Amino acid sequence: MAVINGQPEQVEGMTITSYLVEKGYDPARVAVEIGGEILPKIAYSRTVMNAEDSVEIVAFVGGG
């Protein structure tokens, strides 16, 4: 089971893009780190998550 933002989740076989969309994230407004490495946005749609992955997702929000 992969760990995403500290929580175990069944995501094996999902791409980063499909996970983000399913969870309501805007892929253009997040940064994704897998195993301590920042993933380039261009790789989101072709990166498939595995059971061993540790993923951190940071969403950018505006404010003022």
C-alpha cells in the first residue's frame, strides 16, 4: 500500500494525474514528490504509482 501525505492508500496502477483528478486537485496547482524526488509535471500522466511509493502532494493556494 502506498503512503500519500502520510496516509496509506490503495493506488497501485494509478497514474499521478488520475489520482490528482480523482481527489479534486488541479494538477497545474500542485507539486508532487515521490521517494524524495520532485516529479516534473510533464511526467504526471505517465508515472504509475506502486505499493512501495511514498508520495507527498503540496497544493498551492492564493491569498492576500
